[in-house]
Amino acid sequence: MQNNMQKVGLIFGGLSNEHEISIISAENIIKNFDFKKFKLVLIYWHKNSNFFLLDEIGQIKNINKGRQIKIEDFKKHFDIALPMTHGKYGEDGVLQAILESQKIKYCGCRVLSSALCMDKAIFKQFAGGQKFQQVKFKIIADKFVPNEIKAIKKMFKLPVFVKPANSGSSVGITKVKDFAKLKLAIQEAFKHDNKVIIEQGIEKPREIEVAILGNEKLIISEPGEVLPFKEFYDYDDKYILNKTKLIIPAKLNRQIISEIKEIAGEIYKLCDCSGFARVDFLIKNNKVYLNEINTLPGFTQNSMYPLLMMNMGISYEKLINKIIELSF
């Protein structure tokens, strides 16, 4: 029976600035993996672009070149891929395209939906075209031009958020409270991507997140709320300080909860998402603003996605099993 078990290739690491977070997510997957149901194969995506087959996760500290595997040999080692690769190249459709080119089943969103949701600029334009309520935004492409500052000052009130279009874990994001610091914030965002988004800031909004599991039939969690320790939920707040509070379920009235869940399910389907994703919102004065979709949400011990699903009665182990079973 052991030999007939399906082999699941847990792919982690990657080329993005979320490499280390990906490793933490992978460690948590390993701790909660159902070894009675599936055989786990560890595939480490090194920052040098190469893939390595590991016996245990500690081997990433001393990579043996003899363990390197080629993309075209993936199928020899595993039947289903479980990407846990947050950020560029792992979450934006690139890895998904690699897996499709090798005709390997994989978990999560397909190439198009991964790319659409990862690029915040494209996602915001798409969602705007579908008439979803969002905060006001402006996209600056390729190069920063000085006259953009004047246009931004006319269009927005302080504070504003400056974000790279393709980056996760709040890397490269700046909250600007003085237009004199806008140029520096834009330059910082351009270090992480060639497109930058300027977003109207909302003072003290409620940050709400919803977990979704499924392909055609969806399980949509009750909303959870993020209470950042700092001014906004940045990288340090998420992964270093550990002082952010997560309220699960969020204390919201039933009408707002119903609206959030309806929007989450609708945008998930419109973006052709599959497997699993987290949909993020901002709320101010009972107005619900769609923020973004995260197609490969974190799976660390403190990550909202698995905690929201646990609140729905789905254990960590059962959640991983369901995600694998939804692969195609």
C-alpha cells in the first residue's frame, strides 16, 4: 500500500524577497502533513534558480549539488506539486507554467489567475472594471517622472500608500504622511518592481481577511480581523515582531459579514481562482473596500489563512489534504 501512495512535491524557497517566509510555511506544512495518506517529497528552489531534492528541510543549510534536479525530471519524483512559494516567480504564474509544461498536477490557482492576482495594478484595474468598490489608486509604470508628484498631490489627500505592483508580505510599501517624502517612497517601491501603485490611505481602517477553499464548490470562512501593532500590517509586523493581534472571527454585523463573503466568492470566481486563496478587505464607516487576493497565502503558525479555516472546523492536516485533493 505504501508504494501506491501519491507523492506530493512540496516546493518551497524560490527567487522572491519572500524566500525565508516560504521556508517557514514549508516547515509548518511538514509538521502537519498526513504521512498516512500521502508521501511527501521536499523540493527546495534555491535563490540561484536551481531545484534540489531534499531528505529533510535542514539540508537547505548545506546544499549538496548532487541533489540538484532538472525541471524535466520533476515527474520522476512526485505526482502532485504543492507550491508554497510566496511572491514573484512562485506565485505569479511562472512556477505554475513550469508545472503545466511538465503536465504535472498542482495545487492552487492556474497560470492566468496567479498572474492576475499577483499584479496589484492589473488586479485593481480588473476589479474596477467589474465595479467593485476600492480605494482610489493611480499606477505609475516603468519610470518615475517628476511631474507625477504634482498629479498625485492633486488627486490624493494624505496619507497615501506607495506599493510595488508585484510584491508580497508588504515588502517595499511605504505609508506617506508628508508629500515631501513621496519621491523617496516611490523610489523604494521601484526597487521591487517596475510598476508602482499610489493608493488613497484611509485613517484607521479595519483590515479584514477571508479564506476560501475550493474549485467549483467553495468554502468561504467567516472574516477575521488584523489588528496591526504598527501603523499598518508591514513585513516586520507580520513576521518579526509577532505583536499583531488576529481576531477570529471578526466582530462585524451580519450584514457586513454577508457582504464581505459574497464579494470574496464573486471575485474569486471572476479571477478564475482554484484550490485556495485569501481575499483581503478594508472597512471604514461600514463601507467595504476590496483590497487584494493572495493566491498563495502564508502557512506559518501565525498565518491568517489556516487559522480562519481552523475556525471553520477544518484542522491543519485536513486542510492540507483538501488542498491536495483539489489539485488538477
